[in-house]
Amino acid sequence: GENVEQHPSTLSVQEGDSAVIKCTYSDSASNYFPWYKQELGKRPQLIIDIRSNVGEKKDQRIAVTLNKTAKHFSLHITETQPEDSAVYFCAASAPYNTNAGKSTFGDGTTLTVKP
Amino acid sequence: GAVVSQHPSWVICKSGTSVKIECRSLDFQATTMFWYRQFPKQSLMLMATSNEGSKATYEQGVEKDKFLINHASLTLSTLTVTSAHPEDSSFYICSARLAGRSNEQFFGPGTRLTVL
């Protein structure tokens, strides 16, 4: 099955700095890579996603890059703000017609942005 | 659009009782729903994949007789934790995948289960 590794487990940055979280996956068939932000006791919230036919995607301060050959993808947050503090999860998803498109999650990164 | 609800949001029960959690897609049809369990400060662990009109597919190590899943319609899946014990206390989250050619998932708000 799919295996997703996420690093670092904790990340502390100063407000305004950039934050980078990296994930690797094992199954080359995975074709959808979402990133979620989860606040304590809440549901995961999709913040950005990328599909395997795209190498990079950006949405304001958030960007994701994907290297299919190396099987790794990264989340980049620029100009971090205290409200960015949360746990971030990456995931790798099978195609919708394989294993029902199920997702495997990384272990999460606790991001703390210091004012 | 793409809203998923869960009920109840939290439940406290005595050891040995059964608890049913509902997951509904409110404004779309979901042929597939997923059930996850999340322990404090840990990741989401997939328990099972729920397919409308067929038996659920359980992940390795998840007891299908303990975690009963029913997906009776395109908008409702239920998870029943049978004979719950304190070690079953956790945050249970469902997600729903849009019918069709998409693997994007929409998450419910989760259910906090505490077994005394």
C-alpha cells in the first residue's frame, strides 16, 4: 500500500518568514496530492491540492510543488501569520477508480508562527 | 457546496454499549465515503471505505464486526461502534467523495467519542 512520510513534525517560524513542509510517497500510481490544515478539534480543511499532471500550483501565499520522478511534494507558505498556526497534513490519493480513490495521510506538521 | 455533516458531534457512553455515528452529504451524492479515526496529536487513520449499496472495505487491523458500516443511500453512511471500550475513545471523522471522476474528499466535522 501507499506510504507517506512528512517532515518536519514541528516547525516554528517568526511572523513574516516562510514555512516549508515536505512529503514523500511510495506509490507511483497516486495522482492527487491535497494539503490540509487542521485546528484542534476541527475537521481537516483543504488548503491547496495538486494533481500528478501539474508540477506547481499557487494560491496567494500558499504554493505546492510536485516532483513525480522523485515522488515528493512540498507545501510553501510565504509571509506567515499567527493565524497560520495549526497542524498541516499532506496526503496522497489513489486514482478514483483504484481503491475508491482513498487517501493516505502523512503524520502531520505542527506549525507555530510567533508574532 | 460539497457539505458533509456528522451526527452526533460528541457522545459519551458506558463501556459495553454501542454507538452509531451518521455521516451525510448534504448537497451532493457520494458513492464513496471514508471513515477515519484520529487519536490526540496523531494523523488520520483510514478505517474503512464505504460504498453505497455494497459491503465496506476495511483496512488491515480494523475489526469489521466491531466497527459496523452501512452505506444505505448516496447521501448517508453510518458507523456503529459495537460494545465500545475506553480504548475506542477517539475522534471519528468521515469524508465523502463526489460521485464521478474525482478523488477530492470533503470532510465531516467529526465526532468525539468518549467511552467511560
